Amino acid sequence: MKTNYQVSRRGFIKTGAVAATALMLGNAINALGAQKKMGVALVGLGYYSGGQLAPALLQTKNCYLAGIVTGTPQKAADWSKKYNIPQKNIYNYQNFGEIAKNPDIDIVYIVLPVSMHKEFTIRAAQAGKHVICEKPMALNAAECREMIAACKKANRLLSIGYRLHFEPHTKEVMRLGQKKVMGKVTQIDTGNGFTYGGDPNAWRLKKALAGGGGLMDMGIYSIQGSRYTLGEEPIAVKATQEKTKPELFKEVDETVFWELKFPSGAKVTGKSSYNNNWGYLHVTTENGNFELEPAFGYGGLDGKVNGKPMNIPNINQQAAQMDDFATCVALNKPSRVPGEEGLKDMKVVDAIYRSLDSGKWENI
Ligand code: NAD
């Protein structure tokens, strides 16, 4: 039992800490001078930049859309008009390095096909900019290590576009699982995927550009969901796959199934697909169960604990994610989702592909 004194004392300490942080943040951002918000440049103006990130940057408090990098002059003109971006803050892939001289840009956000993530993350860090790189972080774990090393060498912060770490249902799942609120987690079943109906020539279906298919693009959320529910790193994996549309998925995986071994012994299964609409995270514990479904999208998550609704409001995940990184930059503190977090997922992805080749359990 806590005494009233203890409760109020703890409340006081918490309030004091929040106030001190707010003061520090205010000072750090004001220390930039007239520019109070961090300037973000989006690299690659496709579906995710146009549909989610740019609109979210109209809602952020600590950062704003300051610049764009695009290979398409018409997009440059359209975005400049729509988002009021001055000509001096617009770059293409060739003159991108000149961004080094632009004080309006603090953060470069890489939203390109996966095969371009490494090159542009490294070029951005070398240009003196802090970097957010979209998921999956790169083609493989070796590339992730190079990106982390380059950002360290340039003394720049690197973050991965893992928006769910800022999302309240996901944070509740992390709390329930990692703090063993309902006892130890004994089992996790998770799947993520969508039925691909897009352009059969798109980069997502080309191995050289995407690295892989549903596993890299969608399965990464399920892999990470298992990791953040348990707060542990998996040690081995066994995977199988299914291809019902080999003409469409000539170069990349369609549906992949896996089993992960974790140190605590929890039984963890996962699946990913470009040919099934999945998006769930089901967790069994010693004393009950909890789940998210939808678990990984940004159209609104929903959750239950022992069958009862979590009743947690949804937020703009991308705005929360980018505001957090702007704060990290202002305070020079590592992101909650640094490059190392992207590397952990890519090590699992690499091991799943090894297991698909070998047909055996593979160490991670
Ligand atoms: P997209 O195809 O819609 O956009 C990619 C952009 O890259 C386009 O503007 C395209 O012109 C440009 N590009 C430059 N060089 C290219 C090349 N050689 N080939 C093809 N395109 C080229 O893709 P997207 O859906 O916006 O995905 C971009 C990144 O964002 C991917 O890493 C993806 O996984 C990630 N993403 C993340 C989320 C999320 O929820 N975090 C959601 C969607 C996409």
C-alpha cells in the first residue's frame, strides 16, 4: 500500500520532471534561432509521402515540411504550390548533396524503394542531416550496419519509420507483455498482409529494388510485434512459403509462414502475405489474453484484453513519430526507434530467407 504522501510525492516528482523536460525542449528548439520547428525534407514523393507523411507534417508541432527531393519536375511544381515549399528547398536525386548547405533542412526522411534506402541515408548523413529512413530499413542486415556506422561517423541521429512505437494501443501491448501484467506471455500468433492488386511492374515486385515481397514489406510488422510484445530478441527461426500466383510474384515471396524461438520459451508463429488481408497480433499469457486487430495499420487500431475492448483512442501516428524525432534532434538524444531497431528486424528477415532456402531452423 502506498501512503498518500508517497503518491503525492511521486506525482510531484513526475510533474517536476515533465516541466524540466519541457523547458529543456523549449530552449533547445529556441536555440535554433528564429526557426522554432525542425525542417523536414521528404525524399521520394510517392504513395506514403503524399498520402500520409506530408499531411501529417501539417499536424506536427515540432517539425514541418521544409523541402522535397524528387526526380519528377511536375511533382516538384505541384508540391511546391500545395505545401508552399520555396524553390531553394527543392532537390533532385543528382543535386541532393547540395542540401548540406541548406539551413532550412534539419531532417531528411527517406521514402524510396528499399534498394535506395542505404545510399540516401548515407548521403543525407554525410550532408550533415539527421535521418529518418522508412521500413524495411534496407535490403539486408549488412546494409543496415553500414547505415548505422555512417550516421555514427557523421555524428547524426538515425531513426526508422516505425510509427507504431508512438501509437497508444501498441504501447499498451508493450506494457502488458513486457511487464508481464497478466503473467508471462506463453504464445503469440501474428500475421500481416494485403492482397496485391497493383501494377505488376512496380518496384515492390522486383527483387533488386524491394529485396523481397510480403515478408519485407508486411511481415516486418509481425516480426516486430512479437519482439515488442515480449521485449526479447528471437534466437532461431524456421519458415515455409506458399506461392499461388507465381506469374505475379516471379521475383519475390507471396506468403511466408514462420515459427520463432525466443529465450523465454514463448511459442511464436507469424505469417506475411501479398495475397491475404491480415493484420493481427494475438497474445496468450499465463492469466489471460490480449490482442490487437487491426494491429499494424494507420487507419485505426483496435484491441481487447480478455475479450473486453481496450477503449484507447487512435492518433495520427506519423505526426507523433516525426514530432518525437524532432524532439530527439533538438535534445540530441537517440530515437526510441534507432537504426539498431531496424537492424534487429532485418536479422530476423535474413534468417527467414535462409530458412526458406535450407528448409531448416536457422540461428538469428
Ligand atoms: P511508392 O512507389 O508510392 O513511392 C516511391 C517513390 O520513390 C516514388 O515517388 C518514385 O518516383 C520514387 N523513386 C525514385 N527512384 C525510383 C525507382 N528507381 N523506382 C521506383 N520508384 C522510384 O512507394 P511507397 O509506398 O511510398 O513506399 C516508399 C517507402 O515507404 C517504402 O520503403 C515502403 O516500405 C515505405 N512505406 C511505409 C509505410 C508505413 O506505414 N510506415 C507505408 C507505406 C510505405
